[in-house]
Amino acid sequence: MAGLFEELKRRNVVRVGVAYLAASWLILQVIDLVIENVAAPPWVMQFILAGTAIGFPIVLAFAWAFELTPDGVKRERDVDRSQSITRVTGRRLNRVITVVLVIAVGLLLVDKFLLRSTAPVQMAEESAPAEVEGNSSRRSVAVLPFANRSNAEDDAFFVDGIHDDILTQLAKISALKVISRTSVMQYRDTEKPMRDIGEELDVGTIMEGSVQRAGNRVRINVQLIDANTDEHIWAEIYDRGLTAANIFEIQTEIARTIAGELRANLTEREAKRISLRPTENFEAYEAYLLGRQWMSKRTTTAISQAKAYFEQAINLDPNFSLAYVGISETIILLVDYGGAYPADVAREAEPYVQKALELDPDSGEALFSLATVYEYVGDYEAATDAYIRGIELAPNYAVGHMWYGLHLESVRGRPKAALEQFRIASKFDPLSAVNYANMSASLETIGRFDEAIEYLDKVDEVDPAYGFSHMIRGYRSWAIDGRVDLAINWLSGAKNLDPGDPATHTGIALAYSDLGDDQSAWCWMDGAISVKDNGRPTIWSLAYLTALRGEMSEAAKIGRQAASVIYRRGDMSIPLGIVKTHLLRQDDIGDAKTLYEEFFPEFTEAAAPDMNSQNYYAAISFADVLMRAGDTDHANQIIDAVEVYIQGLPRLGASGTALTDVQIHAVRGDIEKAFAALREAVDEGWRFNWRYYYEVDSTLEPLRSRPEFEAAFAIIQRDMSRQLESVRAWETIETRCTN
């Protein structure tokens, strides 16, 4: 036996075996890290382990039977013992084994002290936010609503507030994908298996927990679960005194621990951000939590209540930055939920935003509010910069991506870029009806109608009572299918779901106008005024209907006011068109030119300005003014730019180009081409806001004296009469205007 062992040593079989085992262990540790980060199925590691085990005896047999010589590998029995170099090979193997063992020990230390949550989380160099990883990585987490273990039901707001704050803390870590509150709240008291929740939210890990508040103490129980295997990764119970400092300390510990358990890099700035204590005043913190809960309801009454709670928080702690952000957000929300004018809202919200940033310059939430303020006053460059900076500081904030997407589409006129932001928001908030609706609208703008419908179907799955979805379907029926009767049906449904929204009333009013029922149109318009007198949707529609009634002087006055309170630039086109038409009828070409230069300064900053979805409609009207002023070259340059931009855009839809060709040919004086394009639009089913172009739009003035013009619109009028009969057939007391 001793002789056999000596022969094994001489042939380096023992050294080869030790080297193989050391190298295999090192390689397996590295592979384990890689597999964990890509969430490979368990059989992958099992296959590698089996291959390693099978390879061990094969390597030993090879080392016994073969020897490395200066002339290459030879069978051992063919080697002259006097020429053998096994001693040299042995020394080389010793060095290899030493190096491998040193690396292995180093990896062990790194794994134990740097990558595990029992020690401080690994810090990464400051960089741009990491690309979001989906369910292919464990670095994605959904924090389910916490259970309220307190005896008092009044503590529910406190429990939801703790849950919301932990989500906010985790969202500051760019290497993590964190699902937003909107999506996870739908799993309150759920009995679904963790695997199903993980698949629905596209995450690899799920955290659940409970909060118990008793007297001056709080107990927070949390556990982190692997969504694929249902195994517990980590659990902890925090039993502390009920103080603001303790609450924030617990939230910080949870965020750092989850980052450590999921091996997510935490930058120095992020570590500092999640360690901040927004306030030391517990009563101020409670008031802030109540404000957040009320604001999430998104009703006028709830928003007002939320503002009162935020003001209470500031009275208790004048240095509470997030409370100032809360007030600014309640003010900003009144634009979309109260019909307030953007410029007025911006003036009121800005002092609160600036105070929040003075207290916390790196507040992503405050920067999103600042971006909106800039947007509402027309400083679009500053708004874009603030949005981008806000996303850098709060990369997981779904609402931030969504707001930036709306800015890109509604102000910048870049629907494809907006769609990408909505997709990012959807990764963090996959069950958001609002974001699905935004995605649908963007897809429709670029002509991907089938996909747009798919996202509307998702909206209905998530929130069947979401009125805005009904509005989108209504405008789609109207602008794409030419079915104004169906539009009224959908818009009536939206009005029933949200009777306090003036936009639903004005939408129905405009639809009845297209059907030729002016009495019903004005009845619904009066209803909108009673809901929100002089609000943005109300004033826009009032200018439109007043122009159709032939009262152009009054319509122009209202139209100018409407344009001045609109921040979505594409919505300015018709109000400005009404004003322009009135000015041209007064032979006031100079004022008409100045009008467009005021609202679209880019038209005069370059001979051929950049066109986008928000300015090309207005550009055609401006070219019409230039033609009348004798500036033919500039007019043609602008029209050329429009023609280049609209290539590939959909013909139908609220942003469709069906009438664009007609207007372009009419402005250039190509009358026959204009009529051919008009007939094509009518045959395709274009009906959206048709009466404006038939009765008001000055760009079509050269066509109005020709019989072909009346013939084309007579087809539409007959269609509208049939559709109005259809509406009368299903109209009920509930759907009929009774103002």
C-alpha cells in the first residue's frame, strides 16, 4: 500500500486531485453567484455539480496513465524514468494549488463580510441608475400591504403609511426593481400563492409584514420570501419605542438588509438618502402619513383634506421637507382633478417646492413637483432637466417616469419617447390603470391601434370603474371609427363614473355638436359650466361651440383665453385657429402672425423648425397666415417640414393626419389635390370635429366656394343624421341631458 501511495505521489495524481477539487470549488462559487443573479432554474446547478463529480475520477485516471513531458503528453509506460519531469510538474501544481486556495479564501471573506446582510451593504461607485432587472433576477421585490395587528382600526392609516414609506426607501436604490404602491395594494389580504403574485408582478422576491401599535411601542414584523420557491430568505421583528427616530431607523435597516440579501449595490449617495430622518416630530410624521393616505383617493374633497394634514405637519415641524412636497402635489393635482389653470397652480405651488428643495436639495419627489411647475409656466427646457434629475434621484418612482412620459408626449410631442417612459413606469407599477391608459394613448398617436386596444382591455381588467378609460374608448370610436354615436355611449359611461369631471360633460357636448344636435350640445355645455365654470376643458369647448354658433368675436375672445391656460401645446391648435380665423376676417394679418409667434416661438426661430405631434397642426395655420402676408418662401419651408414629419403617421385618430393633406394643398393653392385628399378622408371615415373644418377653419377657405366642398361634407352630414337616429333609439332619461 505504501508503494502504491508513493507511486501516486510520483505521478502527481494526489496533487492533480487536490488541484481539481480546489479549482472546482472556486469555479462552483463563481457559477453560483452568476446563476443566482440570472435566476436560472435549480437543475442548472445540479447538472454542473454532477459533471464536476463525474470528472473527478476521470482526471485522476488521466493523471495516473499519462505524463507531461517536454515533448508533450505521453502514456506513462512509454516515458524513460531517467527523463521524467514529474518533480518539476509537481512544483508547478503546488503553486497552482496555492494560488487557487488564496483566491478561494478571499472569495469566502468577501461573501461573508461584504455581500451578506450581516455586515454593511456593499457600496458601489456613483453611477447612473442601473437598468431595471425583471423577474430574471432576485433583485426585484414587491412589498405587500402590511397587516394591521393593532386593536384600533384607526391605526390602519399608520400601518399603510409605514408600508408606503418602506416602499419609498427601497425605491431610492437604483439596483433594485421595486413595485409601486398602486400595484401591490391590490393584494391586500390576498390568499394567492407567492409564486402567482411573483409572476403577476414580474418579481423574484416578495416581502410581507405586519405592524402592531400599542401605547408608546410599535412592533414591525417583516419577512422576505423567494417568489419562485416560496422559501424564506430573511425575517426580522423590530420591537421599539414609538418615536419618529425609531420608525425611520427601522425603515433604513429594512432597506439596507433587503439590498444586502438581494446583493444589490448601494451607492454612497443612496445609502445617505435612505438614512435621512425627514422629521424628529412623531405627531408631524403622523399628520404627513394621513395626508398621503387622503391624497391617494384623488377626489377634490380628499385632496383638500390631504393639504390640511400636510399644513398641520409643517406647523408641527417647519423643517419637514416632504410635507412641503405634499402641499405642492395637492395644489398641482387640481389641474387634472379640479380644472384649475396651470399658471395659477404653478404660482401657488412654487414656494412650497422651493422650500422643500431648500431643506433637501436631493429630493426626487420635490424635483418632480418642480418640473411640473416649470411645465405649467411654459419653461419646458427647465422642466425636462428637472424630470431627468428627479429620475436619477428616484429611479424606481413609477409616477415620476409616468409624469416625464406625459411631458414628453403632451409638451415635447415625442410619443415614442413617452411610450418608453410609460413602459419603465409599468415595470415598477405593473397594475396601474392610469399608466395603461397612458400607454394606450401613446400607441394610438403613432398608429398602433390594435396594441392600444390591448392596453385599454388591461385597464378594464385592473379597474373597471376607471372613467378615463371610457373616455379614451369614446374618443377612439369617434376619431378612428367615425362612430360618434358610440362615442356618446362611452362618454356617458365615463360621466356616470365621475360626474364631477367637467371633461366628460364637454366631450358629450362636442359629440352632439358633430351629430348636428346643437340643442343637446349646449345643454351638456351648460352642465359642464355648472360643474366647473371657466375650467380648462370648459373654456376650450365653449370657444369651439361659440364659433360654430357664428359668434366669432366672442369665440375669439374665449379662444385666446383658452390657449393661454393650456399647457399641452397640441390642445392650443383649435382655440388659436378660432382666433386666427376671426383676425383674418378682419384683415388683421399682422396680429394673426404675432399670435402664433407668441405661442409657438420656434416657428420664427428657424426657417424650417423641428416638427412634432404638438406643433404641426399649428404650423399649417401659421403657414396659412404667412401665405396671406406674402411670405411664400417661409410658408413653404414650414409646410415642407410638416410634410416630412407626418410621413408614417396614422391618418385617423385624435392626432391623425386625415385633414392635414387637405389643409396643406389648400394653403399652397393646389385646389384639385385638396379636394382629392378631402374625398379620401371622408371615404376613410374621418368625422372627428368635422364641423370646425366645415364652418370655421380658415385654411380651407379657398375650397368653400366650390360645389365639391359641399358635396364632400354632405356625405358626412347624412352619416351624422343616421347616427343621431341611433342615439335617439337607445337614449334614456339617464343619458339624456336635462339641464
